[in-house]
Amino acid sequence: MSAARRRLLVLAAAAAAWPRLSSAQASAWPARPVRVVVPFAPGGTTDILARALTPELSRVFGQQFIVDNKPGAGGNVGAAEVAKSPPDGYTLLMGTVGTHGINQSLYPRLPFDPIKDFAPITLFAGVPNVLVLNPAKAEALKIATVPDLIRYAKANPGRLNMASSGNGTSIHLSGELFKTMTGTFMVHFPYRGSGPALLDLIGGTMDLMFDNLPSALPHIKSGKLKALAVTSSQRSAALPDLPTIAEAARLPGFDASSWFGLLAPAGTPADIVDRVQQETAKALATPALKERLLAQGAIPSGMKPTEFAAYIAAETKKWAQVVKVSGAKVD
């Protein structure tokens, strides 16, 4: 028997072993608090977006939806925990482009299968990343624009420290793609989330970062970070005067945006998945939440489970090419 055949049989046996919810049990869901695992440390965009959504779901369903931060290995630790949880609707994941679009191309082994081990619920929001520097370092090194950064990095290979929220995140891959397309070298320092990485960037331990816009935006507005450009193909409505990297550095095709979405363990009853998607979409359509997300630089979505599954498949293919072209490796 082939290894692939044996793996399929093991997965089928594991799936059969899970206790199945009756239709009555599923319709009574939730009868107790629901845990929403955030696979990164507090303070980053994944955490910010999860905490924007959970109060809405708590209000609608009459049970607490509680954020549980489980950082580590570029989101793999938290994602693996959800993948191995009972498919009863009481453990959900705020997944990211890293956990479900990038990591399977970057890591030689994953403790979960991003496709087979999860039931996609909905894409919550997409966000651009933003290239930010420590202001004091930028001033000292005379870096005011993206071309300034490229010139300095080329003249001083390895002198700049580049923080990220972890290996395999879009923050990491944005930097790797930038290095590849500009012919520069900066030393990558992966953290366990944007929150701790930003603290070191603001404190001056790190020099720059390609952070998700929602977590960086307050620090940009306060002057604690200097923003040079966004990584998306279009400018962000939250920072309309900030150019894209593609236009600022004349790098056509540069596009490295992030996304965040809800997923459940594979085998979670379809009616639970559908109810969470529908209520999330309704919440995203309300002016209060929609305007709040847009002001943070996030673009609300709310797509249906089948649409989200197709989106994940397309993103997996896209980022596999980025990993290949950039030569990104797990540090």
C-alpha cells in the first residue's frame, strides 16, 4: 500500500472517530462559549481583527466568543491546535494568508493540512502591508523614500535589520519579495507576532518592517513609525498620500497584501459554518464595523464558505510562486 493511500485511510479513520453532532445539537449551538484562536501574539492585525469581530458574534449568538492567542512558528502552532480540535463549532481559527496561503510552500513539514483539516467559513478582511522604519534610524541614515532605502541597502548589505511577525507571514514574504526585486540584502528577524516586533521597531532594536497596515497605522499617525509605501497594487484609502512600492520604486507587479478569515476544524456541521458566515457578513455590512475597519486600512469581505475555499486555493498557488521567486527560507 502506498504512503499516500495509508495517509488517506488514517485521515478517514480519524474523521470517523470524531463524535458527530445531531441536527438538534447543531441547531442548539452555541450552548457554551466559543474559542477563537488567534495564532499570533496580541497587538498584531490578526488579534485586532479578531477582537473587532468577537463582540459582534457574542451579541448575536448570546454566548461569549473568546479570543485565545496561541503564537508560534508563523501561525502554525495555533492553526495546528484548531485542526486537531473536535469539529463541534466551539473552536474556530482566525486564519491568515500565512497559515493558509504561504506556509505549506515555505515549511518542509506542517503539523496540519491547510485544505483537508479545515472548513473555510468566511474571508473577514484583506489589508495591505506597509513599509515602516524607525524614525530616528531613518533620519540618521537619510532614508526618506523607497529609492533612498534601496540605495542604502545596496551600499550596505546586511546592515539593516528587518523584523516580521514570523516566518511565512505575508510580512516576512513582503520583505523577501522586496529584497529579490531590488537586489538588496537585509537580515530577517522573525517574531511571534506583529505586537512584539513593533515594540522592538519603535524602540530602535529593529530598523524596518513590512507590517500589516491596521497594526502599524496608529504608530504611523503618532509619529512613532515612518511610513514609506504600501505593498498592495493600489494605494490605501487609510493613507491616500502614501505611494505603493510598485510606483515609488518603479517595481511593476509588486503586490504582497494580507488577508484574514475564519475557519473551523474539518467536519464541523455545515449549518454552524453557514450561520457563522451569515452573521459575520451581516456584521461587516453594518456602518459601525465597516467604517471602523476601513479607517484601520482593512477592506471588509464576508464571502461565502465555497467562495472562501476557492480563494484559499488561488492564494496558495499565487504565494507558492512568490516563495519560489523570492527564495524565502524558514530562519
